[in-house]
Amino acid sequence: MTGRKRKWGETGTGSGAAPAAALRWSNMSDALANAVCQRCQARFAPAERIVNSNGELYHEHCFVCAQCFRPFPEGLFYEFEGRKYCEHDFQMLFAPCCGSCGEFIIGRVIKAMNTNWHPGCFRCELCDVELADLGFVKNAGRHLCRPCHNREKAKGLGKYICQRCHLVIDEQPLMFRSDAYHPDHFNCTHCGKELTAEARELKGELYCLPCHDKMGVPICGACRRPIEGRVVNALGKQWHVEHFVCAKCEKPFLGHRHYEKKGLAYCETHYNQLFGDVCYNCSHVIEGDVVSALNKAWCVSCFSCSTCNSKLTLKNKFVEFDMKPVCKRCYEKFPLELKKRLKKLSELTSRKAQPKAADLNSA
């Protein structure tokens, strides 16, 4: 379709639907005394407003669509074989319809399978790849890309398709990870050497192990395949994001914190269930910081005076009473006899610990 699309206030060049000529309204009574309207061939009145479209002059009421005789909406018109049309009439008269979406085609038209298509609408019926610049093969009334055509052809013959050249394999195929190859196509993309079962695949290409290692591509510690995208570095290895998972629930960490134990990674929940400390006060697994005091483990929120329940830290002074901490203020309120008894018990405990230390030193 060779109609030219134009708009007032622009200068048109070339063919196809390209921007073009403009309207200029002016009072040119003296300079245009001998000029005539391009449409009706009549002269212009001295004070009349004139339409100038790419050097062609028109009466204002003469500059209309050649089909509907109405002014051009928004100043847009299409020129075809010397006549000007509004967009609606131009499409109705000359624009072909797309065989896929049914819309009018303005611009490049793909003619195939006895139908007209937008370039973006002409696609392989199996894989949906655009065919406008790739070419196509007619297969059982369908328009297919060449790889899909070859696969359909091989399926009908009961044969394999080579993953390298995408052609039918007539002889015995060479299989690698469920993919078939011509024997002479199963070689390293970089050095050309024949490949073995140790071949590595990267972005659809095959490489021998030495060439692959020289490329510096990380290998996932779980699936042993190359990592082409984001890499997780943990446990002295590299992992695909989706393959770095909790050793217990096998859910990916996806950037969340993990905990290591004996070469394995665990999410916080299962690490605490398997290896976490149990709070002496609430008997729950401690999630977060642990307070170690009086030979026991405590939640931060549970470590408090057993008498007044005021919160304690390891910086506070406290005394053990009945295997629980007592703050200094509550201890001062204890009866004198009780405080003496606690002091003696503390001294006795320290004496029992001293001989053990002496025995260790002598040994």
C-alpha cells in the first residue's frame, strides 16, 4: 500500500505512510493574485484564508476528504494516487485486514498463506515466534518456523531431531541428557573436540570440560549444572538461588538468613528445633539472643528477678536463690539468717570447685 500519511504543519517526504505536507493560513492577497485552488480551479478572494498543503493551494472548504467530503480530523490525511483521504475512508477503501487480529494494516504488510498479516501477528502456530523476518514452512496447512517444521516431520517419521542443526537424524542418534545429536555435531563449541558424557551445556551450547572451566562459569553445588544468573555463595560452594535450601524442610532461603551446622544450612525455625537452646523459664526453644547464666539458658525476655519480675541483664548484679536469679534490691530485703545461709552455700560451692582446679594443674 503506497498511500502517504500527512498532517497539517509538517513537510512530507518519501513514500509509504510517512509524515507530509502542511496547512498554512495566511492573508496573501497581493502575492497570490493569480493563484487558483487545486480542487475547484477558482481564484482566491483578496482577504480569504488559504490552505497550503506541500505547495498546493486550496480554499478552506475545498481541502476535504475525496470520499466523504469532510474536513480531515486533527489535520491527518492519507494521499493515494493524487487524492487525499481521511484515515477512516483510506482504511475502508485501500487498507488490507490482518488475518490474525482482523484490524486494518497500515504500513508493512506480510502476504502469506493467501492472507495479509501485521508483521507482529504472523507467528509460528506451535512456538509463537515471529516469522516476518525468519521465513516459514507450510506444514499441513499451518505456517511454522523451520525448527518446529523439522520436529513435526521427525515425529511423523518416528525419528529424532538434532539439537545442534535442528534437522532430522536419519542414522543412529547420539543421546545426551535426553537430547539427540548427529554424531558429527556432538562436539565442543569452542575447540571443536568430540564430546563425552562429561560435556557441559551453557546457553544452549555444548562445551568440553576444560573449555567450560576456562570460561569461569560457576557450577551449582546441588544440581552440578552451570549457573547463568544470580549466584548464592554459601558453605564454601556456589548455588542456584532456587537450589540453596534448608536441609530439613527443603524450602529455598531466597535471600533470607540461614544457619550453618556441620556443613548443612538450616532455616531459623528448624535450626532452633534441632540445635537451639531451651529456655529454663518458659521451656521453649530460644529464638534470637540467648542469656547464659547460673549454668542455664534463658530467653532475653524471661531472664528476670524471680521475686519482683524486673528484667535483668548480665550487667546487673543478682544472686542465685532456689536455682533462679534474684536482683540485689530483693536480696537486700531477705531475712539476715537467710542471707547468711546463702553466703555459706556460695562459699561451700566455691571450695568444692577449687580442688578440681588444683587437680587439673597438677596433672
